[in-house]
Amino acid sequence: MEPQKQPALRFLKPEVLSRISNLQLLAKTVVEGFLSGLHKSPYKGASVEFMSYRPYIAGDNPLHVDWKLFARTDRLYVKEFEDETNTSVNLLVDISPSMGYTSGEVSKLDYAFYLAASLGYFMWRQQEAVGLTLFDDKIVQRVPPRKASGHLLTVLQHMHRAELGNPSSMGKPLHQLAEFQRRRGFIVLISDLLDDVDALIDGIKHFRFQGHEVLIFQLFDPQEVNFDFSDMIEFEDMETGEKMVLEAKSAKDIYLKNVETFRQSVAERCAQIGAEYNFISTDQPLDFALFQFLASRIKKRT
Amino acid sequence: MSFINPLFLAALATAALPILYHLVRRIQAKQVQFSSLMFFKMTPKEVVRRRRIQHWLLMVMRCVLLGLLAFAFARPFIPKDQIPFVSQRENESVVLLVDNSYSMQFVTENGGTLLDEAKNAAEAKLGEAVGDDEYSVIAFSDKTIQLTPLDSDISIHNNAVQSLVEPSYRTTDFYSAIRLAEDVLGSASHEKKRIVLISDIQQTGWQGAFENWKLDADIDFEIVHLVNGDERENNFVDGFSLLERRVEGRVVHRFNARVSTSEEGEDLPINTVDLEIEGDKVNEQRVGGDELQRASFQYQASREGTFTGNVKLEDDRLAIDNVRYFSFSVENKPELLSVGGSIRDITRDTYYLDRAFNQGDQALYTLNIAGSGGITRSSLRNQRVVFVASQSPTSAEAGVLRRYIEEGGSVIISFDDQSEISAYNRLLGQLGLGQISDVVRARSEQGYDAIIGDVDLKHPVFSVFTESGSGAIFRPKFRQYARVQVDSSATVLGRFDSGDPFLIENELGQGRVLLYTSSLNPGWTDFTINEMFVPFLYQLVKYALSANEVKKEYLVGEGVRFEGNPGEEWDVRGPGNTLYKVAVDDSGQGFFNETDQPGHYFAAKQGGEQVVFAVNVNPQESFLASRNAEEAYGAVVPPPDEVPVTVEEARLIEIDDEERQQKFWRYVILLMVLLFATETFIANRIKK
């Protein structure tokens, strides 16, 4: 479902968010706005989902006994809740040089951090453990998932201090992280994925093999999506430094075609291994990404 | 093909701008950082190459567009003489005015003269003749000669320029020359007319009526200005004077020559001035620098007779004006005759005349005294001036005096108490002077003595008063004078303050009579005892003597008047022994106008005494400064709004007219518009 077609959503444009320097405030703004747009109380969230009752058996925690029901029925029943707190979310953010590209005010990396912060805040509100991993051709920074109350601030501070790193090579850091992250959880990969597709899929496969749910956000700048260049331009690859002089209009069709082919290839192969793939242009509101995330979580539960 | 603005052709280089822009654009492609080039690596390059070929087509069109623009701005045209099957330019009638004044003999740096250059310029102009163009050649100085009539046969004119245009010794007069050229063009066969002035356009030659006259507007005027760079220095004898003195019975001549240079504000270069008498150098003197500009020589002749001589400067680039010719005579003292009176009677004029002229060895004149009845033909022979002062002539004597005057003698008449009015009236009537109405006693008539009132101080007789300071002329007082009703043939040279004549003159035949209306003794005036009296008498005598003198100095071109009996002939031998004959007409005068060369001229009637006179160039021509050509052009042509200032501008306007008639630039612009439309169409299609 395309977010633009959701009339209920209140969109917060990335350019507007870029004026909020505090990531926590930004994340809060986004998430609270998003949730209120769903017309649901944020305090009735899914973090403490009631599942069912079962008869009390010895050894059960007396705290879980529904005493009101006991008063009415004179029988001991225990409430059963979904084990939310057992879920951890690991936010994987690509900090390779290509993520620094922007044609406007918000670079892909900025957008990635907005998104990661918003997701982190969202998870934190759900009382779930949130972790962060920044990587390029290796793991640059890793904050393991935790539920502690001040942990989110730590995650956000790491994002705030992060800088662009080396040219990306996703295979190696993904495999390493998969090894570290043995406990099943939610892997959110935020990247432009401008890398070897086979290595990427291999890395994701490793996560999937470990039992992780993988949600991929591929970020593209609008200019990368539309390629509205003209005249002779000498393009410099931000990853490799390689230069190429091109007549932009001449190259546009080919470029768009190649991008589309690439996206389809990634999407298909992600689908094949059960990873959720989302393509986002950085001029899209963050709500869309949050919606995708939520939809993905709901899908997982069902 | 020619262009009005050929400089714009340089803008053709702008046709390369699209190519240059393309190249620069390629070289200076905008640099953009992009996330990754991985999606370009599969770009087939041939796709791009094909598009570039389409751009090249547009580029060529744009190049041509810019080229055409530059071409149009250059305003192309085809000169008439290059258009095939079209007749040549309009035929024209041209008068070539070739300046042959003596300044044109200035030697240029090439070793030739300006006149040589003028001839070459004239031939060059004749070489421009096409079709039925007709030409006429006029040589001019202050004398204008049409050498050839208007004719289309160019060879005639070429011959005239080569053989008939000769150097002259005359000054320049542009006005006469241009007027003659205009007259010549009055009979021109062609509508298009032109006067070509080939000259050094000296400033001194423009003293004509140019302010009141302009050339016919239908006639084009062209100036070929001959210049010799900045080197126009010329030294010349600017002035000359000759003074004669008698010292202890000897005649001494003093020659003063003033030397000038044509460079204004510059000191005269050091120069040697030679004095030659009768062909021999007798003296020299150095002048120049910031000191002397005048050479003074003294010469005492060893014999009586006529002498020729000259003063001469060192040669420079214009040598003609470095010589000043002169002639002078050494002769016995002229004899004067006073009729009546006595040198011992202090009441009579003769006494005072004797005191004035009898100066012993230094006397310039010999004064003879004749008694009553002394006026006879024999007594007057050899007398140059006769004073009729204390004698009342009879009717016969009056006749003798008239004849004496007509034959070249001079008479000075004065009054005293013994003058009989009737006898004087008879004499004055005979001599055409007038009639005495009465003798005026000034005090009784006007209350005070008369003084000299109205005289022409430039007249030689009165020059003594100008030299003696202001007021001297008013000092003599005249108690009495004879009031004369002047004949129309006579001239009043001076008047008393009462308005009555003081001195009257009449010329009869070859002689002159002067009537002084008061007395030469103190009886009627105190003038006789005034310090001005003796100089006045000498000037009076000198003036009287000049009546039958042949002038001894002339300028080139100036006419010389000879006198004689009708039918007589004068033989004149000029420089180079050229012989001329001058006939005396019925009025007793003959005119010699062939003074074309500077030098000495010897003239004599058959059996008569030889007269020598010198002819010199006019130093006015020696000032070589040229007039600005544009200024000269403006002086001649009428000043309508679009009259070109210079010849070059005239030519440009002509070219402009040709271009306007053809208007090629319009077609070029039209072509540009079409090309531009095509380019726009193609560019849009490519874009789509």
C-alpha cells in the first residue's frame, strides 16, 4: 500500500524534520504523530497484548492471577500475555559514502538516522530492546539491544555522532553481525544497497538462518530516482572516487532502466528468502516507513 | 567585393563560438558527486555518439548564422567598377590646379622640388581618367594660366604638365586660380565636376575673397596637399633699404638688409650675408642667433653712374628668396633754381632757400638764383626744381613753366607780400591748380593764427613731422595765407585748421607742381624759423624730384611704367639677356609687365639714358607655413549640412552611397532569418 494514498496519515516531511536537531525529539514527534494519525491511544498499544486465560497451576506467578475474575467466579485463572519483551530490534544503518548523497536538504544518511531514531523510539515505547549497528565495509559501531530506560538515548547519541565511513561492502559486516546476534529478533537494515546484490542476499540469508525477521529499507535520493540532470556532467562516484563524463539526458533512460532492474532484482531475491523489502525515496514522509514497519510486525504475529 | 566596415569581418571569428562553446563545455563539464556510477557502467556509448552528430548539424547552422551576422555588419558591396555588365562610373570634368608659386621650389628630402611632386600628383590624377572624362590643367601662382582646355585626350594634359608647368617666382593666389577653374568648368561636358588643387596650400595664399565667395555646390573640391614633413625652415631677405649721404663731397650709400626665418618664434640661424656690387663681392657680414637680424653695409662708389648689386644669404632649401637685388645711381648734385629775390634780402624767400640748401661740401643740392625775368627755357635747362617764390610770373613765363613741368621738371610755388594775385592766378590757372580767392589774415578772420590741421602724415612730404614727435606739426603758426579754390585736377596734400588748403599738388606730363599757400620767409608765418622747416623743404624737394624718376625696385609681376613721347619705344633687357620692347602710347606712357624673373633690368629709349631697376621676389611667399587642409577645404566649399570635411571623407560618403544602393546586408539578414527558423525547427525536433 502506498503511503501517499492513506488520507488518515499526517505526513511530516523530511525537510521539516531536518530542522529538529534533537534526534529524540524528532523521533518522538514522528512516532506520536504517526500513532495519533492511526486514531489509537498510544497507551493501548500492542506491547502488552492480552492473549487468553488458563487455569492456575502450581508454580504460576500469583501476580498473574486475575483476582477480579476470581471474585466473580471463585476460580483461579491466570492471564496469559504475548512475550513482547523477548523481541529485540537491531537497527543496521549503512554509513558508506554513498549514503551522504543528497540533492536537497536531507541526505540519505540523515534520513536513515531519522528513520532509525523513529523506529527505535517506537520500539522503546513498546518496552522492547533496541540496538544499533553502524557499518560500511565493517562494523563501525555496535550498540547491543537493551531495554534499559536510558538506552534509547545512548542509541540516539551514537547516531548523532556518526560520520560517513568507507565504501560499503555489506557481505562481511552482515555476516559478522549475524554471528553476534544469535538471539532471534528483528533486523532492520537501512541502506541504499548500492553494493553487490549477491553479497547482500548472502548476509540477509545468514540472519534469516539465525531466525531473525529482516526488514530492509532501501533509501534513494529523489535525484537518484528521477535523474533530472542535463548537460554534460562529470559524475564522481562517492564510493570509489571514479569519474565519468556523461551527457546526462542521454544517459537518463539507461540509468533509470538499470535502477529499476536492480530494485526488482533485490526485491525478488529478498522475497525469495523471506525478507521484507521496502524502497523509500528520501522526500517521502517517515510515516510511510513506520507504517511499513508496523505492517511487517503485524504480519509476523499473524 | 568591398566592405564599408571591414573591421566587422574580424567578427567572423565569432562563427567559431559554438564550436568553442561546445569544446569548452565538454572540457569544463559540471562536476557532480553522485552516490554511485554502478548504473552507468552499462550505458552503451554509441547512443551518446549518435546524438552528438545531430548537434554538430545544429552547430554548423549556428556557426553560419554568426558568420552571416558579422558579414552583414561589415556592409558588403560591389564597387561599381567591379560590377560586370554595368557601365563604369559617371564621367566627370576635372580641372587640375597646379601650384607653381616659388615656394614650390622648396627642395624636398628626395632631392626634387615640391613642384616635381606636384607634377607627379597631377599625372597620377590624369591616370585616374576613365571613359570620356575630360581634364584641363591650370598652372597658378598669383598669375593663372590655363595650359590646356577641357579635353578628354589625356596625353595633351600629360604633355602640358611635363613641359608647360614651369617654376615661377610669383606668390600664391588661390582665389584667382579657383575662380578660373570654376569658370573653366562652366563649359564642362559632364554633369559631374571636380577641381583638384595640387599645392603646398601656404597660409599666405588664402588672402582672397573666400569669406564672400564659395565654390559652386555642384563642383567637388579635392586638395592634394604636398608637404615635406616638418622640415619647412627657410631663411630669406625680408626687407631692404638704401640710404644715400654726401660726406665731404663724396656720396656714401648705406644698405640695410633684414633677414628672417619662416619658423615662427625660432631664432634666425647663423648666416652670412654677402654684398655684391657690379658682380663683385665687396663685403660680408654674419647675422643670426639671438643677436643681429640686420646686415648693414656702407659703400662709397668710385665713379658716377648707375650701379647694380645684391645682398645674398647662404643657400638653403628655398634659395630664390635668399637674394635681394637693387640698383642705385651716383650722380652730380641736382640743381635747384630760385627765381627772384636775393640771398641777402631777409624778407624774401630766396634768402631762406639759400640758407637751407647751401650746406657746403655736405650739400645735397646746388641752389642757383635767377633774377627777375629769369624764367626762360634756357635758364630752366638742367634745373631739376624751380622755386617761384618772390616773382609774379608773366603769362609767357607761365607758359614756359608749364612746358618745363610737362617735360619732367618740377615747380614749387610759394607766396609773400609782393606776390601779385592776378599774376599768380594766371600761373595757377595754367598749371591746373586753382584760383586764389583772397589772402587770409587768420587772426582777423578767426581770432588766432592758423596752424597745419589736416595732413596725411604717411605722405613723404610730411614724414618729418612723424619722426620728430607728437605735436611738432601744430607748432608752426601762419598769420597769413592765400585761400585757393582748388581745381579738380589738383590734389590737396594738407590743410590748415581753418580747412583751407596748405599744400596742393598737380602732375602735368612728366613733371609735378606743388603750391605752398604761405610764404617761405617769416613775413606770413613763423614756420620759416621752426626746426621743422629745413627738413620739410628737403622732403618737398625730394618729392618734387621723384616726379620723373623711374622707380628702381619692383616685385616679380609688378608692372613698370615708362614715360616718353607717343610712338617712342623702350628697350628692356631682363635677366638672361632677354630683350623686350615697350611702346609709349598716346598718353605718353608705356607699361612693362614681363617682370617674371628676379634680377636686374636695363631699360633705355633710343638714344636716351639707360635706366636700371631691380625686380625681387615678394618675401610674403617665403613664409612657408601651410594651412590646415580641412580648413582650406572649408574656405572654398559651401557649408551645407553634409558637405564632407576632407577628401577622404568625401570618398567614404561616395562608397557609402554605393553600398546604400546595393543594400546587400538586407539579403544577408533575410538569409539569416531563414537559417535561424530552420535551426529552431531542427533543434525542436531533436529535443522532442
